[in-house]
Amino acid sequence: MGHVQKPTLSDTFTYLVSAQQRNFYARLISSMVRVQKPGLGTMAVGIDKMGKFILFFDPEFIKNSSFYQLVMVCQHEVLHLLLGHIPRFLNVLSGLTDALERAKFRSVMNVATDCAANELIRATPKFKDQPEYPYFMGCQENDFRGALLPDEFQLPVDESMELYLYTLLSKMEDHIDTAPDGSKMHTLAVPHEDQGRGPQGEITKGQTGMVSLDRIFENRTGNPHKTWEEALEGLSPEELQGIAEKVKQETRNIIRQAVSSIKDRGTVPGEVRDLIESWLRPPTIPWPEVLRALCQRTRQTKVGRGMARPSRRSHGIPGILPFPGRARDRKFTIAYALDTSGSMSTDDLQLALGELLGIACADSDVSITVMYCDAWLHITYDVKSPGDVDWGVVGRGGTDFNPPFLKIQELMHTDKAPDIFIYATDGFAPAPAPENRITIPVVWLLTPDGVVPSPDYGIHIRMEPFTK
């Protein structure tokens, strides 16, 4: 199986520094604080409450691992940093208050992040010729616990963490599983193909069944993420978002220092150069925060007639009661239309569904009326919590912006009248007819490659593409 000498972390870093195309990984790892975690069973990149990166490792794992297995694990952990998985995880987690929803997202996020990182490793040129490849695919020395790959979950290859996340959520079901003590328990499960390996290490087709994500992640990886996730218990959404921002800045600092210390940029791995550039380019407007702030401002200016606050103009005028006055209405309704036409790619749809989910997580007092439409309005349903989001889109035909506007005109005369209208689209259709325009704020939430459908009507916010 190659190198038989028992390695140390220092040996591994020295190899990565000296190996062509690998020293960038070693410089990133070297910038982290290293913390021994007996019983962890592996290595894991985590954070503390100050947003600083920590490399946790089990001394027994280091002692018992083959050299190239450590190289593979180090590469995997660095990719979690480069892909920004921790702040992306924290941003989703910060919007979830229900314990079941949190458990569901944690289960799916663990698998989604590992699949995304491992796909990038698998895409490395001539990776099959690398000595760590057998450990990646699973071999006798690591008990055939190969890397988690999207193929096993019937997911597309070479996609983003978010796409894997939302696709797995759409497939997730409540499932009866058998506990180690033989008792029956409910688990969150998804379809999974038994992992088999062909002569070249490729995944072979096996029996498909529902499996618990927590169980398969625990069996294959030991669930090292729990090492730092547990430290976040009890933190408020604001605290989680604050840590996410600190982690982003820490990531930029670590990458900037690593890049500046490399004399030959040719040794930077080709598969991560775009990721490095995205971290080092000047910050862009964070469109999710902008969108949510717009919703909040609209909500704050919303007032209703009521008995809570008297009319100051009418107060003291003989014969005129100061009621009803104006009282702040805390309820807030959003109309959210999703363009499901054929020109919307899978990534576009997942981006739009992801933002819908984020808005649903933001505030328990917000209700959302969702419309799936192409040239026709196909489905209208209500979302009051993240679990209400329907991941099965309907449509895929042409595009006509008018039907959702006509629907909102109807809703304006009911108790479901929206306060703001968000239309997630690629913009490839004529603007809505002037007579169909509405009086509430309109936001065109455009896909990364979308066009502005109506320059003189509404606010335009462009979504950023997923990072793979």
C-alpha cells in the first residue's frame, strides 16, 4: 500500500510543502491551532467562538494511519475551509429555531459538505494515479470507509454544497430504524445505494434503500464535526451570524497569508485557484442580507388602524374620538414567485429555493405566499416555517410574468394581502403589462446570469452563484 513508515503531522506537512501542487494546503493547515482530541478517531477542521480555525486530531488516529491516508484527510479538511462550509453552515443554522429542523439540517449539511469537498478532490487531474487514491475510495487499511460521494445518494457529480443540501432535503423522509440495542426509533433517512467498489475503485451499483444520514455519516467518518458544533449550542441567531462573519474574515486572512508566502504560484492547486480568487477579491454586496433588510424595512414602516395608539391630530377636539388611531402591525406577509420555466437551470432553482428558505427562517411572524409559475400559475401555497417549503417545482415551460401579478391583485382584497412581492427569475420574458402593476414594493431577484426584465419598475437584486 506504499509508504509504511508511521507518520507524524509534521511529516505530513513537510510532504505537502515539498510536493508539487500541494504546499498551499500545508500552509493553510500550518496557520491553524492544533488541538489533540483523544477519541475523535480522525482529524477535523473546526472553529472556536471567536471564529478562529482549529485543527482537531486524535493522536491514536495519527499513530495508526498510513502516511498517504493522512495526506488525503488533510486535503479534505483544507477544502472545507476553502469552500467556506463553516460560515455557510452557520448562516443556515442561525435561521432555524425548531429543534427538529436543526437536527434535519445538521444531518443533511454534514453529508452535503463532505460530498462537495470530496468531489473537488476527485476532480484533481490524474487523481487515480496518486498514492492516496486507494484511501479515498476505501481500502483495507481504513476498513473500506471510503469518502462520501454524491453517487451514493443519487446526486449529480461536481455540484455545490447547497444543491446537495436542498436535493437531500427534498428526498428526506421519516424512517423507522433499528437502534444498536434492538429497539425501534425514528430517523431522518434518504435513498442510498450500498457502497461497492469495482476493480478501478469506482462506485458500483448496489441495493438501494432508505438509510439514516446520521448513521452513515457516523459509520464512515466518525462525525468529527460534532467536536466544534457542540460549542455552538445555546447561541442566539445574532451570535451565530457574528461568528460566521468572523470566520469569513479569518479565512480571507489565512488564504492571503498563504498566497503571499508562495513564490511560485504554479504550485497552487489548479482546482482551487478560482476559490482562492473569490476569497481575495474585494467584497461584494451580500445580497441575502440586503434582501432581508429590505423586507424588514418594509415591515417596520407598516402601520395599521387600531385602538393601541390614539390619533394625535384628533386628540382633544370636541366631539371627535381619537380612535381608531395608528398602531404598528407586527404581522408581515411576503408574496414569493418562483420562475419555473425551462430557462431556469437547476442551480437557479436551488438558489431561489434557498433564499425562500432563508426568509422562512428569518422570523416566525412572517408568512409567505409562494407561487410556482412559468407561462401559467401552477401552484400557490403558504409557508410559515422552513418545513413548509415544497422542493418539487412544477412548470418548465415558457415564461409570462403577468399571472403572479394578477394573483396578487386578487390577494390585495383578502386577509392574505402581501406587504412585498419578490419574483425570483432569470428575467427572460417581457415586463408585466402596466395595468397589472401593483402598489406594494416589488423586488426582482435575478439569477447570476439573468437580465433585468423591467428597468423602470421594482428593485433589482442579483443572486451570487453557489461556490462548489
